[in-house]
Amino acid sequence: MDPVPALEQPLKNEVGPATAKVMAEHLGLHTVGDLLHHYPRRYEERGQLTHLADLPMDEHVTVVAMVADARLHTFASAKAPRGRGQRLEVVITDGSGRLQLVFFGSGVHKPHKELLPGTRAMFAGKVSVFNHRLQLAHPAYELLRGDGGAGETAGAAEAVESWAGALIPLYPATAKLESWKISKAVDTVLSRAGEAVDPLPESLREGRGLLSLPEALHRIHRPRTKADIAAARERLKWDEAFVLQVALARRRHADAQLPAVPRRPAPDGLLAAFDDRLPFTLTEGQRKVTQEIFADLATDHPMHRLLQGEVGSGKTLVALRAMLAVVDAGGQAAMLAPTEVLAQQHHRSVTEMMGSLAEGGMLGGSEHATKVVLLTGSMGAAARRQALLDLVTGEAGLVIGTHALIEDKVQFHDLGLVVVDEQHRFGVEQRDALRGKGRQPPHLLVMTATPIPRTVAMTVFGDLETSVLDQLPAGRSPIASHVVPAADKPHFLARAWERVREEVAAGHQAYVVCPRIGDEEEDGAKAAAKRKSAEDEAERRPPLAVLDIAEQLSGGPLAGLRVEILHGRMPPDDKDAVMRRFSAGETDVLVATTVIEVGVNVPNATAMVIMDADRFGVSQLHQLRGRVGRGSAPGLCLLVSEMPEASPARARLSAVAATLDGFELSRVDLEQRREGDVLGQAQSGARTSLRVLAVIEDEEIIAEARAEAVALVAADPALSKLPGLRTALDALLDEDREQYLEKG
């Protein structure tokens, strides 16, 4: 009989329907295999044995002692049945001192029968103080059986050692199911671990000296020593890294089999004409990355490339040249932007950079020109109709748009390249829908605005080849960043506004960024829940809002300056008008939400003040800061926070202020957030399919697993000789994740 089904048995057969229901609803555990892979979060040692004379406060201790006295008290209690509650007080002694134990309510009956004067036992619990006396409330205990003679001493001493030294697994639990109940359920199914089918090829396991899977499961759930835990985790990390990398390697292998139209630019076409117009030369990095992209575009299977780089490294220019190359080769290219503000910004900068080359079909257009159209959800009906017509006839070579590009009505004449800007803002469904619009799969270029650590790129975007731009274009200025502790040193904040006035007086402009718009109607219950979950005072007030701050600044520290606001809920035409005025230098200070986070390019803006900076993530702050210092004048970024100096939030801000290296900051960011389900949307940090693998710490394992996976898939794409690995892949790629990789 096939051994696999043992681990696919529903849990209700093993732990009973009530427990199984809670496990399914609250922990997502449905089968025996799921429970075996629900690993302890940490391990508690019952504590080295402690003498009663030197008990520490508020710590978990384990003591061996004899019961000196036990008394049952009854007292009036509204909660207890018949209005009478019970309290058992037990006094124990080990010769060095005495300690009181207390048990209440239904917890009284068992110890009342067992803890009789003269009984020896081990007690474990947390030391607290009541009525100026040390006590343990509801301690765990284990009776030490024996006849009191020499035989007992040796046997009991051994029992004491093994019980006290035991590593107690603590499981990720829920209010409905405590860790110790999960532990009991694991005991019930642990004997099935022997039937687990090993996903790792034997040669790999032996070559790296890893435990077998059943052995690893036993040791992670019931370790005898810390070395057991380490060996088990090492083995289980390999499982997670390797199975994931095999899934991605198979994806890349399948993509390499798809057909695509090779797109080679004409030697003296649109791209050459564009390059002639450029007022500067490309950086070495831009040239190298362009070669990688053009080599991919020239092949007859679709490019799948991730272009990542430092904020301001010129990714948009590289992407635009790839788009022009495809138009040269007779195709169309689409750029998908996450917000309307960004789509409009890209459209504006592309048409400015191309000049008469963007005026295809118009009087005065250059002979190589094409048409560049914008398509967003809020366009008027007539403009939209014209844009759709230009796409279907092929009149427009370039289209820049938001999610509106994905709608069914949008048809292309010959879509050759899709550029996705700011990947994590798009569900993969969107990326997929756009790819489905080509006659054959179009080439795909994904740009991320902030750098990603190498191992994250290998996991989250493991189905894409990676190009990195790490050189800033010549003429970019350095940015100085400082934390402004508004609560500890209010005069620092006053100085920040003086600095903004100084920048404006020097002919420059500034941004002030706030976490909230300020016109939100939040219902009372939600607001109360938010306040309740807040960690401390600074968190309790609502985040600062654009509308309030703009009003305070205009009437206060920035009175007399031209202050405007920008946020996502403004009508699109208003947003566009505000951005145009700011770009033209008609506004001194723009108070905005994070709509300016990506791609906004105003070289004359030199200062940025980020209010409540602790409310933003590390890469978001780095991204925002990249909006200043884009011209020849140096940039200044001030991170305003009311969090206390010793708080983790302040440490995060200090890390951002200390470096302009986005790759370094992306590691800081990842270490602070949980990794997120790397097969899921890659940004959340909530539920994770990686239980023991840490994307940053386990860099070496991931890189080695990737190399092993690539070699394996090249030799045997169908994994015909590895049924265990196929089973593990099926479990990893449950349907929505399978879809995710498919659409990668």
C-alpha cells in the first residue's frame, strides 16, 4: 500500500472532531502531515533546579521539595457554584527554605488528593509575591515515587534530572487551543512520522549529512538536547528551501519552452534617434543592464527579467529604451504603473524625453516617431475611446497606464513587451492578464522601486532572471538624513521648519509627507480597537494628517510660502494640476501622502520632512527620501518622530538616517518584518509558508538549494525518479500558490 496517505489522514480521526475543528479554523491544520509540520515556536527549559532559599522573582523555576502542610479553604465567591469557592494552600520545604503553592477552583481537586504532607515532588512555575510572601500559583508538578531508601535516591535523582532538564516545546497556539493541548495532539500522531516520504534526493541528504525526515520530525517535536533541535532545524530548512527552489526552477524551465517573437531594434530606427537626443551618456551600469535585456529580447522565448536598483539609478530610462527597441522591431510596449499619479508622471516624463519622437502621426512629428498614449480609469469617454483605437490599430507604439490596461476591452495590435513598475503593488493576476493580451506571450520586465536582498530576489522573484543597477547617474547630489525627536526636543522641530524656509529662500522646493489624509470617517469601534491595540502613548493619537498639517504650516511656521496639498482621494485632474504646478516651481511646499513615494521627479525639490516617520516601513522611507537630491543641489531628509529614544521604531529611523544604501536597508526591513509568504503576495509578513527558513539568515542554504534545484530540474524536469519531492511540491503549491507561480 502507498505509504503517503498516512500523513493525509484527516486530523479528526486522530484527535477527535472538536479539537480538529479548532485546529482547522484557527491554525489551518487539516491533516496528520499538517500537524507534524506545525513546529514548536520555542522551547522552555523547566529550569535548572533552584533552592527555595534563593528563588528569583518573576522567573520560571523548578524545585524539588517535600510537602510540609496542605490546607483547603472555602470562601464566598459570586463566580463559584453555590456561591462558595475553594482554595488549596500547600507549603513545601527542601531544607533550605519554605514556599507556598496555591491552587484555585476546579484546579484544586487533583493536588488535594495527591499533595499530602510527606509527599516528595518536583514543582515548576513562575515565582510571584502575595501578601509579602513568595508563592507559585498553579504550578505544574510531577510526583517522585519511591520508598525513601537508598534505591529511591538514585532513581529519584535521575528522574529529577531528566524532568527538570527536559525541553518543553511551546507551539504557536490560539486562545481556543493552548500549547500543551497541541503538544498532546502531536504525541498522538508522532508515531506516524516514520511514514513521511522524504522530499530530498538521497544523494543530497547524504552528501550534506542531513537527518532523515522522520528523525528530524521526532527531534524537532521531542528534543532531548539543544543539539537535537539544531540538527532538526537544519534538515527542515533544507526541505523548505529546496522544494521552493525546485518549484521555481521548474517554472523557469517551462517558461524557456514557450514561444515568443524575437524583437531586435532596427540599426537606425526609433531607438537610435532617441539615443541621439539624450543630453547625457548612459552610466556603465545602465549599459550593462541594457545589454542583458536586449539579449533576452532577441531570443524566441519570453524574457522574464527583474530590474532592481537603487532609488534614482535611472531604471525608467533603461525600461524606456527596451520599449523603444520593441517598437523598432514592429511591436508595441506597455508600462503598467500602480497609481494614476505615477502613470501620469511616467507619461509626462516619457513624452518630454522623446520630444518630437512621441508625436507619431502628428504634424511636426519626427519620421521615426510613434504615438505614446496614457490609459487610466478616470479618463473621459472620448479620450478613452481614442486611446483604445490607437492600441488596436497599432498607431500607438507605447502605452502607459494603470490597472485600466488590464480590462477586457483593451486590445493590442501586437503586444511585444510588458514593463511592470513597482511589482509588489500589483497582484500577479494583473501581471498575468496583461501578458495574456499578446498573440504569443510578450516579453516581461519587472521593476522594483527599492532594492531587495539577493536571497529575497531568489525566493520571491525566483522565476525571474535579475539585473541590478547599483550606480547613480552623474550629477546626483548626496542626501543628508536626520532624525528629529519632536517629543524629547521640540526646538529640533522648530529648526526643521526654519531649514525648509531656508531651502525655499535659496530658490528650492520642499515636500512634507504625512501618513494620513485627514478626511477619513472612522467608525468608533474601529478607532477604539486601533487605540486598544496601540503599543504606547505616541501610538494612541491618530497619525498626523495632510489637511491638518497643511493648515498649521500655512498659518504658522511656513506662513507666507506657497503651500499646496496632494493625496490619493483628489480628483485626477486636480492631482495632475498640483503636480504640474509643483514641477513648474509655482508651489514652494507640497504637503502630501505617500502618493509621491514612487517615480515623482522634481529636480528642484531639495528638502523633505516626513511627519510620524515611525509609521512608515524602512523601504518606504528610503523610497520617499529618493524624491529629493535629484538635481545638482544637495538633498535634506528630516524624519520626525515622537517615539522614545530607546524604542525599536527609533532604532529603525536611525538605521535609515545612517545609510543611503538601499540594499543594506532592505535587509534591515526584512529582519524587522516577518518574511511574509514568499509565494504569496511577497510584502505582508503575516502568514508564512516558511516555518523554519529565514530568508536573510539562511542566505547560504537558499543559494545552495537553488544550485541543487537547477541541476536537478535540468537533468529530470518531470522529477520522474523522485515521488517524495513531487508530493512535497503538490503540498507547497496548493492551488492559489500554484497560480501565483504560474502567473509569475
